[in-house]
Amino acid sequence: MNWFWYASPQTFDPLAGRMAPWFALAAALLAAAGLYVGFFVAPTDAQQGEVYRIIFIHVPAAWLSMFIYLVMAFWAALGLAFNTRLSGMMASALAPTGALFTFIALWTGSLWGRPTWGTYWVWDARLTSELVLLFLYLGFIALQAAIDDPRRADRAGALLAIVGAVNIPIIHYSVVWWNTLHQGASVSVTRGASMQSQMLIAMLLMALGFWMYSIAVTLVRVRCIMREREA
Amino acid sequence: MVEAVLCVVRRDLLLAWRRRSDIATALLFFIIVASLFPLGIGFEPNLLRAIAPGVIWVAALLSSMLSLSRLFAADHADGTLEQMLLGASPLGVIAAAKAAAHWIVSGLPLALIAPLIALQYDLPAALTPVLALSLLLGTPVLSLIGAIGAALTLGVRGGGILLSLLVLPLYVPVLILGAGSVEMASAGMGGDGQLLLLAALLVASCAFAPWAIASALRISME
């Protein structure tokens, strides 16, 4: 299979158009299932009561916010290496969704923090890294918006995304060493999950749903970008 | 290659010296920002002592950022940058030299004047060397990272504001480690760990930033 066949906007556009509705449908089904399991099936948390249920939106959004930045940096690197037009378009199509999830993660986190910690905002390591991540997304979007020539905007944004991706671990660890109050990670690859299985299922369903949603809106947005540029 | 570095550094320093007021403005900005905080917060000595490292570091960040937009702008305007791109010496080397010159003009003076600001904040004398050392290690990182942003925003609409949006989030580790070293030292735990991490950041950015600056310049000059 020739991977570069779909690297051109002309061939990718119909494919994206065909795939987007299916991903949107999958997103709706998975999110509905996830919300049902999360709000009606999963038991009430012994310590936090009902308020913990916000994690079904908060945690998947936080995962996606970080993952989308990595995907964006991947497309950016691909674009710089192979000089493909589509890569830059994909990176700029992903950025608003990533920023949206970062904002949702911060917003739901502060709503969860008020009853649980007694405060909307603490300068805790993960909150601070997430905030910096939001700034990185906004910087990327602002840089691309300020440059009129789309080729230059793509390449400049790509370089910024890569520099940001290199910096994210440094920022994260500097903030972790600086201060931490956030509870430890509940889901970890090495230890397995330390939560009830229904809660885990709800969270994974929501994460998959958010994932499908991101793919669907990115495909739609990339088609808009193609039309704006090639028109 | 060494000749090219020395040549670029000497030229940039000479240009900066011919327009001494620019250096003085950035330095003055640093002093004024640092002096504004007690006016806004109040002059309670314990409070001032507690916020001194953070305030001085934030002021240093802003002051170093303000002079960034001048880093490539003049060379871009008169075509020198184009000749540098076409020249025989590697662009990364020239970029590193320009960042070094920027640091000598805008970072080094901050580290030298910081002990004076520390006096205003009644910082204990034992902490002043830590503060100066943290600034000496941290401000070159600011110049190197900032140069990437300056190269990316070259000739872009609203470059100055945009530059701050791009560069300030990337400055976060330097700020945390720099101010943290002084705070750790004042807590009696020694700021060595933070200073070593700052030095590591400096080494890493010396190794990687020149590449990024060079590719950013190529993108902007296409």
C-alpha cells in the first residue's frame, strides 16, 4: 500500500468526507454509552459522593488534550520532513480541538475541585502544566493566524509545535518538582487501575468517544481548510 | 567557524554600543518593574523578602523578552540576514552567536544589577550570590529560547505581542527553577539542585536551540 497516495489534498478530501460521518456516529454512540454507564450504572464513590462523576468528562478530556498535542507535533514534524501540504493542514485542524479539550479539562477540574478540595484553583503541578499547555495551543493558533502566507504559517507553526513538544516534559517535571497536591494517578499502565471496573469502563468509553469526536471534527475542519486555500 | 562567531558577536555588541540607550531602556524597565511591586503590595519586610526571588525573576523574564524583537529585525530590514543565510558559515553558528550577543547586552546586566534590587527587598546577603548565579545561568536560556520566537515572528503582523504569547509559556521551567533556587536556599535547604538543573537546561538549549533558530530563520526568509 502506498502511504503517500492519501498525502495529497485532492485524494484525501473525498476519503475524509466519507469517513467523517462514521467517526461522528461512533463518537455519539460511545459518548452516550459512556455517559449512561458513568451516571446510572457506576456506583457512588465512598469518599467523594456523586461529585466524582465529573471525572468521566474530566479525565478523558485531559488525556486527549495531551495526546492531541503529540499528534499535532507528529504531523508538524512529518510536514517539515516530507514537505507535504496535508500535514500542515492536519496540524492546524487539530489545534482548536486540542485547545478545547485543554479548556474543558481545566474547567471541569475546577468544578470538581470546589467541593472536593474546597477551592476552584490550586497551583498544583498538573493544573499548572495543563494551563501552560493551553497557552502553547493558543500560541500555535495565534502564530498561524498572524501569518498570511499559508505555506509559511504551516512551517512556522510546525516548528513551534515541535519546540513545544520537546518542552512539555521539561515543563511538566519542573512543575512537579515545584509543588504537588493533586492526588496520584488512578489509572496507570504498570499497576493497572485502582478503581471499580464499571467506573473504568465508563471512563474508557468516554475517552474513545472523545477520540472519535476529535477525528471527526478534525476531518471536517481539514476539508474546510483545503477549500479555503485551494479555492 | 570560530571567526564567524567572534565576528557576529563583535558586530552585534558594537551595534548595541552605538545605541546605548536601548540597553539602558531594557535595564531601566527591569528596575522599574521590580520597584513597582512594593508600591502595589506594601512594604512589609517579611512579605517583600518572600516575594523577592519571584518578582526579580519575572521582571528579568519580561525585560529579556522586550529586547527580543530587536534581535533580528534590523538585520532583516537591511538585508544582512539574507547574506548570513547565503554565507558559507553554518546558520546555526551565526544564530548562536547572535543569541550570545543578545545575552551579553540584555541578560548579563540583569544578573549584575540584581543584587542591588535584592537590597531593596531586604533579601539576606547570603542569598544574593545564589540569585545572581541563578540569573547568570538562566538568562542565556531565555535568550536562546526567545531567539526561536523572534525568528518565527520576523516581519509578522503584531510581532511583539505574538512573541510574548509564544515565548512566555516556554520560559516557565526557567522561572520555576531560577526563583526556586533562591527560595530553597532561603529555606535553608540549599539551591544547588535547582542551579544544577538550570545548568542542565542551559547545556540542552545551547545544543538544540541554534538548530531551531536556524530553521525558524529559513522559514521566515523563504
